[in-house]
Amino acid sequence: MAKYLVIVESPAKVKTIKKFLGKNYEVVASNGHVRDLPKSQLGVDIENGYEPKYITIRGKGDVLAMLRKEVKKADKVYLATDPDREGEAISWHLSQALKLENKSVARISFNEITQSAVKESLKNPREIDMDLVDAQQARRILDRMVGYRISPLLWAKVKRGLSAGRVQSVALRIVCDREEEINAFIPEEYWSLDAELAVEGEKKPITVKLYSKNGEKIAVSSQKEMDQILEEVKNAEFKVLDVKKGERTKKAPLPFTTSTLQQEASKALNFPISKTMRIAQQLYEGVDIKGQGTVGLITYLRTDSTRISEEADAAARTFISGAHGERYLSEGQGTKSGNNKIQDAHEAIRPSDINRIPSSISDSLTRDQLRLYQLIWKRFVASRMANAVYETTTVTIGAGEYCFHASTSKVLFDGFMSVYVEADEEKNGSPVLLKSLDESTKLSMNNLEAKQHFTQPPAHYTEASLVKALEELGIGRPSTYSPTITTIIARHYITKENKNLYVTEIGEIVNQMMKEQFPTIVDEHFTANMESLLDGVAEGKVNWKSVISNFYPDLDSAVLAAEKKLEKVTIEDEKTDEICDVCGRNMVIKYGPHGKFLACPGFPECRNTKPYFEKIGVSCPKCGKDVVIKMTRKGRKYYGCIDNPECDFMSWGRPVEEKCPRCGGYMVKKGNKIACADEKCGFVK
């Protein structure tokens, strides 16, 4: 009998796939990539057509030796790495490293690790898709060029081992730009007015909101304006002017892509992006299910397609009609269209078997595995179900020249919502209106409640919203979102507090240097265009070396120009008046991974260090001592009194010496203006 060798990436898949195949098949794992560019050098021959110089990854010698032994025994080799560009490149590197030119070799791929999918792939072997390989090579080399040419400049400027990256530097800039928006934001005052009205014949009152005056929508921006409205409304007669009923349809959600899964798992389960991907990988590769053995529970987790196979769609419809009835079935297949970047050879993320309901396998999964599987299962089922239908009611109530509105909705048909409700939707309640309201209903005013509000700055990015921004801007691929965010957090460029992402001092310095010296690299449009070019390579429309040869000369020129500018910068340790407690020298300012600190210049003889607090030339509003720049434990910048903990003054905004002429409080910088730190005061200069 012929002997067949199947090479996969992950050892976790070996057990799952082996049970699907007969005794003539041997399944082994490469443990990911076996070749890569060398760490010690650029690894790209600039002079000879940008040819990459691949070497065996350190530590992979034993794996390759084992694979070579297995290849010798086999009559045919199947390369079964992941169904994406990275997987295609791993198959190509394996064919090169194992010298498979004279061997019977086939590339197979499957979107889910199930018996039917694996056996079907064996019936449809193909050659390695060199367009996909070249797209991965181009990305790898572009990233290497940016990292290896720019990172040494950051090292020279900031004096510690930092790094730049083609995608990570853009992600950092996006977070920095949002931070600048927030810091420059000046709150604007506005007021709302709620009227609580008693309804004749009803025990419960209704609450309506001020909406318009003389038919035009009203915006109240001061207490003076609100006092005038209150004076006019308090004695007015409240009448029902109109009751409108209608219907609203809420569309069933699309099945998950990598991006939407990361976002929803963050909101609904409070999972960091990296955790979502780690657990999804486990569900995809296979989990030991009682009575079933090792089973791949979901389809491939790195995808930006919402397409579903005909077989999976049919199975879902059979399940839904049986469990919920025919009326709960959707009319057509929901997919997202109009996005040229989607690799539609992939499917959306879905359960490999819809009949494997979460409750039936809960004993075999960890808590987190079950929660993520349940989220994927429910979302997929919901995507094949009918839309939800709401009855909407809007009541318009007049009071002299003013109109008040109240609106609500109730579910007429729950449709997909019988299975799945998005995390955002769960938080939004809806007020209840009385059924008896009509134009003859008599109303009397119980209470008027005026509230002062202030506009809020843009929200800080979270991991989920940053992923959404990267996807919308066309930056990166599904496989890059998690490592990109993980890298900029690991480098201490940004820090995470209560889900929110904040820029650290090191992050600000790196971003500023990148913007000044390499504006193209951190330009989101340039990076998005580069992604389009890489998609063109994957489609066979663009030559991958053309992308490299068009990119590198500009990068090289920018690096050389930056080197000349940086030579003019005196990178000496800044001396301070702080005296070393150990040896009496004047201490100097140095940079560490978390920002500046004071160190003795006598190192290594004297190793004394102290925290460094940079004075901003402003007196503390509470005690009169110096205000200094400080850092939270996670590296987020704030302003506090140098005499802490005796004085507890702190401010996220940068204080100024000038006092607020309106309330006497301290003021802070807001972009090009200064504003009172007390939002209720609202003074801006």
C-alpha cells in the first residue's frame, strides 16, 4: 500500500486529523514556519533584485530532521497548512527546506477540521499558489525593511531598544491622534428638559422630552435660556397633538469575521483581542469532546469574508426550522458586499456542525472556550434567521409654542433575537408608552426637570474600537490586528486601563519622531494603499518585487535624511540639580522603557536611580509647590503635585498658572486654548 504524509502547522491538529484518515496516512506538524529572514541582518539583497535570504529558524533543525525522515518513507506528501497567505507561504518554505522537487507533492487546504472537509480536500489537491506566497513574502520584506532601517534611529534618538513597524506605527499614530483630540476638546454646555405628565385614567405618569419650538428643533445652551423656557412652559396646557405608529425592521447580523468576533468578544465577554484569538485557535484546531474524540468546533478563524457554504447554510436552515419553525427562517443568505478587499475563498467564522449546540458539549470545554463557542454558535444561527420586527410609537405633545416628544418601540416578532442579541443592544432599554394615549387624552403637568449637560470628547480607543478603525481604514489583515495591538502594548507605547488605551510618554516621543522623519510610513492612506497592492499581488495582478522596488528607495532616502538630521541632535544626558544620595554627583536624566528616570552618571560604580519628575513651571493650585509630570503604574501621563502624598492634587489636563476669572479655579490647556478645569464653570479663553 502507498504511504501518504500529511504535514500541518500545529501539533494540536495532528490528533484531530489523524483519526479522520486511514492507517496509510501519517500526520505530522511543522510547528509553524521553518524558514525566515535572519535576525542578525536585513536579509534582503538590495543590489540583486531584492531577493530574500531565507535561513532555517533557530531551534527548527530537529523538526526538519524529523520531517525529512517522514518524507523519505512517503510515496506522496500533502502540505496541509492554514488556508491563508501565511499558510501558503509555510507550505512553500516546507517544499524548499525539505527539497520536495522530485517528490509527489500536493497542497490541500480546508476551512474546518472535520472529517468531510479533510477528505474532500484530499480529493481536490492543487499546486502551491505562488501569488499568495508572493503576497506574504512582500509583506514580510516590507515589514522587515521598515523595522530594520528605522528602529536603529529610534534607538539612537531615545537611547533604548525601541522599534518601528509598518502597521504598528500607524496604529500608534491613530491612538495618538485620538489622544490629541481628547486633550484639545473643549466641552460645550447644553440643557435638556423633561416633563412628567399625569394621564387621566392612568396610574403611571409619562415622561416626555423638549424637542422643538414653533416647529423648529430647539437647542438650549445656557441656564438663562432654560429659565425662560421654564417660565413659558410651567403654566402652559399640555395636549396630545399626534400619535404615530409604524414598523421598524432590525436586520439579522452577519456571521463573524475575525474583526467582528474580536470586537464582540471584547464587548460581550470582556476578552482582550489576544485572548479571543488564542481560544478561537483552540476551538478551530480541536477539543476533546466526550464520546466524540478530538473535534474541530469552528471554521478557520482568520477571515474577512461573511460568505457561508451552501452545505452549512442548508444545515442551519434545517436546524432553525426544526427548533423555531419556518417563520424564523431568513429569506436569503446574508452576506456583506461591496468590499473588494474580502478574500471570498474563505468562509465566515461559524460552528463546524450547527447541531453541536453549546449546552451539549459544555462539560468538555473550559469556561472561556464555552463562552466564545456559544457566541460564535448563536451569531451564526442568528445570521440565518428572519429579521426582527418592532412596532414604533412616537407621541408629540404640545405646550404653547413648544413640542415635547416621547418615542418607544416594542417587539412584534423577535426573529433572530430569540437566539442572539448584540452586547450593545442589551444595554439599551426602551421607555414604555401607555396604550390609551390619543389626541383626546387629558394631561396635567406633575413636574419639570431641567438638566445641565456638557458635550463629551471622543472616546478613548479600546482594543475593539482600534480593530474596527484599522479595518475601516484598510490597514492590516485579519491575522495582523491582534499582534499589532499586542506589540504596541508590549513596547509600552500605549497602556490599557479599564479597557481604554492611553498613550505613554515613550509612545508620544516615538510617534512624534515617526511623524517628523517618516510621514509616509505613518500615513494611514499610504498604508491602506500598500494593503491594496498586496491584495493585487495575491490576485496575480501585481508583481511582488515591483511593490518592494517602488517602496525601498523612498524609505532609504528618508532614513539617510533622518540620520543627517539626527547627527545634529546632541544626545547627551541632561544634567539636573538633583544630587546623588550615594556619591554626591549631579544626577542625569535617562530614558527607560517606562519613560524618564534619574540616574547617577557614575554608573557602573554607582548604580543609584530615582524617579524623575519634570516640572512644568506651574504652582500647585492646592499647596503652591511645583506641579510635575507623573506616570501611572501603566505609563499613562498625568500632572500632580511634587509633594505627593502630602498633597493629593492631580489633573489629566496640563494646568496653567492663570486662574479662572469666573470661578477662581485652575485652568488647563485645551489645544490652542485654555479652559477652566471645572466643566460646570465652562470658561474658555
